[in-house]
Amino acid sequence: MTHYLKRTSYAANTVVLVLPWLFIYNLGALLSDFSILSGADLITNTLLNIGEERAFLAYNLALMVLGISAWWQTRKTESSVQWMDILRVSGESMVYAFLVGTAVINLLTDTPFLMISLAIDGGVELPNWASLIVQAAGAAVHEELVFRLFMVTGIVAMLDHIWGEAGFINAAVAVLISSVLFSLAHHIGPEPFTSYAFIYRACAGAIFSALFLLRGFAVAVYTHALYDIYVFWSA
């Protein structure tokens, strides 16, 4: 168990572990002619503006090479990720997603608009269940990338530089700031702002941030994706 926890927390291994969700999202985006995209995915829109599908395919090829290279460099060490770790991380994250998702479903009985925030485009040829999984995968990868990997890590590093390493305090401030911004970002669009919706999403952001700090990027992505699928499928 100790080796598993260490392996799945190493930065190089998280790149490999997250690739399945990134593959699902990018394949769905390609098959739907890019009508299914995560709101936090600035990368795909930029690539399409630069070089259309060729740039998008080149980017995904580079990610595959990066993932394989990360695995190859550590394959003969104790910290090398194992293929079974994908199933282990899925199982671990499924528990977190079920616990948090069940609580959310019970709390949001009277506010269904929060449970349907992943809109399905009727013009997409993919079945609704496939569209849902693709959007959940995109939200998980890109929102965790922006709000947890970049933002939480960046804020902690900045605070460590400003007033020195303060451990829990700097991490708590980073979680608070990133969670508030994570919640606000969901209201850039047609959904009306309400204090209930804002607090709910800020709390969700704090949970994902805690998972990121305690268990790493991969577990946060898996939990986020499975949580979205569970909650929105139950809507």
C-alpha cells in the first residue's frame, strides 16, 4: 500500500495515469467536430485557431510521447507506475466520488440546475451518455490542471517566497483562493449566480484541492471525472 501511494503521487507517474481521461476527451472532441469542449480547455481552441486539426493531432501525439517517455524513464525503478495502478486509482477515486457525490445529490434535491451544468448539445452525433463522459473527462483534466496543478501549486510557491514556508497556512490560503476562483469560473455563462451555487462549488473545489495536495494530480482528476459522471447521471 505504501509503495502504491508513493507511486501514484510522483509527478511523472501522474502524467501517465491521466492519459486515459485525456484520450477520452480529445477523441470525443475530434469525433464531435469539436462541439464538445470543456470550458476550461483553452488549449484546444488555441490549437484550432493556429493550425486546425493538424495542430490538435500534433499536440496529442506530443502528449503520448511525453507519457511514454515518463513511464520509460522510471520503468525499472521502485517508483515505476504499474498498469494495475490505473485500476487501483480508479477504485480509490470511485470511493471518494461516491461519498462526495451522494452527499451532493441529497443536498441539491431542490436545485436541479446545478446538476445539469454539463449541457448536452443535441446536434452532436455521439449518444448522450458518451457526450456526458467526454465532457466529464474534459472538465476533470482541464479544471484540475488550471485550478489545482497550476493555481494551488503556484499560490503555495508564491506564498513560500513572500513570507517563507508556512506549511499548512500557505496550503490553506491556496485552497481558499483557488476554490473561490473555481466556483466563480462556473458562473461565466448562462447559469444565474446564487449564493448557494457559489458556496457548493467552492466546497467542491476545496475537496478536489485537498485530494490534490494529499494524493496528487492523478487522483484529483479521476475523482473529479467520476464525480461528474455519477452526479450528472443521477440527475
